[in-house]
Amino acid sequence: MTPERFNHKMQSELNRLLREEVITEATYEKLIARYPTTEWDWTSLGRWFGLFGAISLATGIVFFAKELFEFTAVKLAWLLGIVMLAFFAGGFKLRNTQFNMTRRSLELCGAFVLIGLTFTLGYIFSTGSGNWPALLLIDLIILIPLAYALHNVLILILSAVVFFCWFGGFTGYDSGWGAYWFGMNYPLRFLLAAGVIICIGLLHRVNERNLLSNFRDFYKVWLSAGIYFAEMALWLLSLFGNFNLEESWWHRETAAELLLFNLMWAGGNIALIVLGTKYMMRMLRGYGITFLIIQGYTLYFWHIAGELGIVLGAAVAGGSALWLVFWFEKQRKEKQVEA
């Protein structure tokens, strides 16, 4: 293990001890200074490059094969099945080695090919219903257990993306691709789903001390997905309200409704910043700060910039953006000096 990796692990462990109130903040500050890390999070960077590489490799193989062979749907299904098994076999061969990122990337490639395989089989055995979200549900049922069986957080991230596509597609298909589903528009239904996912993430976090001890930090994927869905839903609701295509007066947004959703959005982000600071979770603080800034700029361009005119409006927006960059840089340097 490299010193940088060791320091990251020590920082994570110290953050956990502080959250569980095993050590005091004073003790935490003294100990954390002994395990400095560089500004670059190489593990995170490698994870995202691995994700990009997996997508590119899977796509490249498909296009390369298409150039060389004349496929029927049945032949393509067989080929995808073989390629999928090859990826998972490669990942299995690298288990218990130092190439964890390579193993996870190979398994992720296999997961992507699995999605391609289900859609190919769906095309072959199509009944003409056009119910493509059902194929994503099949993938979701397979991918989530697979992520836990393989201890692969990348597949869990892919599962979150598949859920987003399935849930939006399923609720649209179920309502005949209309705006409403059980009285909820797209933003509102995703806000409800986000609440459920956040609860799952919190339950996951609590049980990582015992039942889910082998899946430490998997809760971050659940929590991050839920928060992201909620942020995007509240963003749209704060702009348009609980909009609908139906001609019903109670669906039309009012100033009070928009104010309510804006207060919910701002209050949620402030809560994320407070909780992130209290429990030493940079992810929560990052979401809270980022979307508070997005909300500020959204309201500015939606209600104020047009009144100021193009030149003055752009000048205010640009000047405030530069001030934010300067302020964040100042905060970063102050923290480095304190460390």
C-alpha cells in the first residue's frame, strides 16, 4: 500500500471515529494532521477513468465487431453473452490481486454488456408492446445483487443510473407517456423516489457496523443518488411548480407554490451543509454548497438578469462568479496553513 493510499484510509477511519464520537474534535485535529494527502484524490480520479474506460471499451468492441461481421440479432445475442462472460471471468481471475481497479473495470464492462444483451433479447422476443422499461427493470434486478456479490461499487453506481432511466421510463409508460402518474409529475415522483433512496442509504450506513460490514462506504452511492435525484427534482419544481398538462386549476403554479419549493430546496441544502460539517462528510457539504450556488444563479437569471439588461446582467453574474472563485481559493489556502 502506498503512503498516499494509507493516509486516505487513516483519514477515513478518523472521520468515522469522530462521527461516532469516539474521539473529540481536538484529538481529531491533532491526528488528522499526521496523515496529509495531496490535493488530487488519485483513487477517485482512477475510479472515474475506469468508468470512462469501461464504457469506451464496451462501445469500441461493439462497433469493431459490427465492421467485421454481418450480424443477425441472434448472432449478436450469442456474441454479447460470450463477451459478457469473458469480462466477468477476467474480473474473477484478478480477484485477490493488487489490480482492484482493473478487476472492477472488467466487471463493469460485463455489466454494460449485460444491458446490451437484455435489449438484444428484448428485440428478438418482442411482442410489439414497446415496453422497454421492463428490460431495464430486469437489468436492475440483476445488477444490484451483482454489485454486492462482487463487492463492486462501480456496478452499484451503474445501477443508480439504470434506476433513473427505468423509473422515468416506467412511470411514463404506465401513464401512457403523459405528464402525470398517480397525480405526480416527473419532478415530484423523482422527489418521492429520492426520499426512499436516501432512507435506504441511511439504513445502509447504520448497518455497515455489523450486518453490512463487508460493504463499507456502499451507503455513499445510495445517499449520493438520492440527494442528486432530490436536487434535480427540486430545481425543476422551484422553477415551474407542480406543473401538469391537464386543465385543472389546482395544478397551475402560484407565487406561493414556487416560494414553497424554493424554501424547501434552500432549506435542504443548508441542512446538507450543516450535517456535512457536523459529521465530516465532504460529499454532503459539496452537494449543499454547489446547489445553493446553482439556486442563487437560477433565481438571478430567472427573475433579475432580464430586468438589468444583457450587459449589466452578465457583468453581475461574471463578477459574482469570480468572487466565488477567489473566496473558495482563499478558504482552501487557509485550511492548508492550519493543517
